[in-house]
Amino acid sequence: MYINILKNLVSCKSITPSSCGAIDYCHKLLTSWGFTSCIYNYGPVSNLYAKYNISNKNICIAGHIDVVPPIGNWQYNPWVLTENNGRLYGRGTNDMKGPLSAALAAIYHYVNNHPKLSISLILTSDEEIMTDNGTKSLVRELMQKGEKIDYCILSESCSKGNSGEYIKIGCKGSLNIDLISHGEQCHVASCNNHINNFVSVLNDIVNTNLDAGTAKFEQSIINITSIDVGNDIRNIVPLSAHAKLNIRFNDNWTHESLEKYIIGKLPNNIQYKFERFGYPFIGASQGYQNKLKYIIEQTINKPVVLGTYGGNSDALSIHEMTEVVEIGSPLAQAHIVDEYITIDDMEKLYTIYKAILENL
Ligand SMILES: [Zn+2]
């Protein structure tokens, strides 16, 4: 069943934030299974909340159907699910139409086998760019309506190791930094070159450890994502140079303290701009974490690791409403050329999601 669902989802060219029929497909599917499903459109983004309401206790599975564009040289058609040697190829197979298809099949199994708890779904088409029009607005509207969710599992491409063997219990914060070095334009043979100094400053920033990790979080990390001087002429040093950086930070820091730290490393000729994104948080209580770890370890007979590896996700919004963790496919296989998920991983995730629903 999950392969058929995945085939249908992959055929939707749902490049973020377009749903391109994928939300409608899930809406129709869930309605045919007896769910009350409602589509929430905010701006260009389609979101969905569906519920199979049989008890006061409500478990929610959340996920996204949007994907990043299939850039690069693909050997496979990114919009046609193609099986080869135990692997299922197509854009979004790993991140995260594959894990979602496994979760949907588990949900179908659950509602058809004497379910005890209500089950709901939160789906969005803007996770890859995470504007205000996706899960953030949907969660806000659900809270305003007084909807209650007891536990949430975010099906995501989040695993540090193998599929399902990692529970992501929280997220680091994120800070984008733009730096512009200003200097004189001059002849390269006779020049006080501000770009040389800019490179030294960047070197110092990225080569100094921000921390060694904290009790709950892995180490904060800083990366340069772009350096640009826009100069094709070999004997001129241009007026300015531009660098972009991103910091993923733990609870040792706040946006404010990081900004202060960075500014302290900058000489006067370097102009800065910051863009704040999510803050560090742990989304699940110890009790919820332990319970999930126990259920998964019993199911797959392998040790499960808990942590905060990886990037921001819709957990940032969902944790405002309820307890949330992420369980899914390997992050290392997300956004790659010839993206794939193995059939074994699909089966494993299906079994895990089913066990969680049955034992939570
Ligand atoms: Zn992604």
C-alpha cells in the first residue's frame, strides 16, 4: 500500500510551496478512510488537518508533501517513482513523501484494526521554505479553535543514522549572517587589500568552537554558505566582498548573545546583518521520549538514539501546541541527486509507525 501511495505522491511536482495536487490527493484518501479532512489555504500554501475522532486522546502524525527542486544531473525521472535494486528513486522519496507514505499506510492499518485513540494528521506544502503560511498558521488556527493534540510524531527526514533508529527530540536555533567588507578599489600590484583581511576574519569565525555541546544539545556549528566578490578582472581589488554564514546553535546561546559575539569579531569596515530563525528547544517530555524509545527498540530490536541533530522543521511550530518528536528517514539522503529510499526502510518505518500507534 505504501508504495502505491508514494507513487502517487512522487508524481505530483510539488516543488515548495506548491502542493501540485498532493494535498488534494491526501485529502481524498483520508476522506475515503473515514477521516474528517479539511484543507486550509494560506497564501499560496495548501495545508491539511484530518481527524479520525473516536476518543478524547488525540495522536497526531505530521509531515510535508513539498520538495526541493530536482537540480543536478538525474539518472532517473524525479517525478516517476522508479524501483531499481531495492531502492525507490524520485524527488521526495526520502524527504519526505516516502516516510509519509509509510505513516499513511500505518494509519490505515490502525483505523481498521480496533483503534483506541483518535488519530489526526497535519500536512503542509511549505516545509522546505517554512514561511508563515504553513504549519505555523495551521497550528495557530487549530489552537484558536480549541483543538487538542496529546502527542505528535513528525514524520521527517531527520535520522542521524538508519531509518527509524533516531528520535529527534528537539531543534537547535538558527541565525543567518550577512557580512560585507568595504575597502578601496585598487591595483592589485599596489594595494591595501581589504579582502585578504576579510578572509582572515571569516577564518577566525568559523575555526573557533562556539561550545562543546550542552546536556541536552549537540555542539553549535557555524558555516560559510557563500563568499562573493563579483570580480572577473585579475588586476583589480574590488570595493566590497560579501559572505553569508549560518549558525545552528544550542541552549548555550540566544540570538542576542550570538549576534554580540559575532559583532565583537568584526573590524569597522565589515558591515553586518542578521536574520533570526528558530530558537533551541526540546519538544518532548522525558516520559514521552522514553516511551517511544522503548516501543521502537522492542519493534526493530536495535538501539535507538535520541538527539537534536539536523536542521529546523515544522516541530518548531508544533511544539507550541503539543509534545512532538521527529522519526523518519536518514537526513544524509535528503535533497540529493537521484534521491531514494530503500524498500526495506519503507517497511521498517511502516512497522515502527504502526507499533507507535498501537502502543502509545
Ligand atoms: Zn527537505
